[in-house]
Amino acid sequence: MSDSSGRPGNQPDAEEEKGEQWRFELDEVGEDGEPQRPPMEPESVSAENALFILLGAVGTVLVFWSLVGF
């Protein structure tokens, strides 16, 4: 059924007929919704992590160096 403008009237959408629901409720997405996660704080650099970064950088330079043919 449609009104005089040719738009459908109060007929349920296909999603409503299947019983699907919105993933989020209106009170969860507004300004008063669920709070954002707290920002991540930087941590100190450990020696193990710094060593792996250094080895990765040196390995990358060596790969490019061998591809160029120096």
C-alpha cells in the first residue's frame, strides 16, 4: 500500500520481517553513549625490542643493497 506520493506506507522493511535488529541502540551512539577507550600510554623501550628493530633495519638495508648491486 502507498500514500498519494507513491511512497510505501506503514509496511515493515525486509530486515524487520526477518527479525534482524540494529547492532547498536540509540543510547549507545550519541554524545551520552558508551565512553571511548582510554588513550594508550607509551611505555619504555626494552632492550629486546630495540634489538629486533635494529636487526630489521640492518636486514632491510642489506636486502636493498644486494638488489641494487653495490
